[in-house]
Amino acid sequence: MSVKVKINNRVFTLSWDEFEKLILRKAPKAPVEILSMG
């Protein structure tokens, strides 16, 4: 499963593990917009 996210107007495609790590580290600081999961 991969997750497409938008952070600071940049789009990233992350694996689920990378996404979880990102959310745990960055969620309070940067707005993360989830574009799609699949």
C-alpha cells in the first residue's frame, strides 16, 4: 500500500511504513494533506 501526501505544496508518494513514521514525527509541525491511498 502506498500513500500520496501533500506537504508544503510538494507531493510525495510514500510506502505505508514511511507514511506512519512521517505522521509520528511531523504531524504536529507541518500540515499533511492526504491525496490518495492505495
